[in-house]
Amino acid sequence: MLTFAEELSSRTGPPASEPGRDTRVALLECAGAIPKEDLERMSEAVKEGYKRADE
């Protein structure tokens, strides 16, 4: 995650919070930045965490 955050912070262009900046465009610029396998592992970890919270 640190590498991902560093990569995002090093991108050029106005921040997503800048007036007039389309947040959807800012998000799309990040598309594909996290490998699919990592996303699947994160999703499973979240699901497992919810299961534990329900117990």
C-alpha cells in the first residue's frame, strides 16, 4: 500500500479536490494501479473481518 500511495502522490496534475476537477477522471487515472490478485486478497480479508465482527 505504501508503494501505491507513493505512486499516487507522485502523479502530476491538479488534486481531485481542486474546484472544477472531475473526481471520476481522477479515480479513472488510478484504474489498474492495484493488481487484480491484490484486490481479490483485500476483498477476502474484508469479508473475513465482517464474519468475525458478526460473531
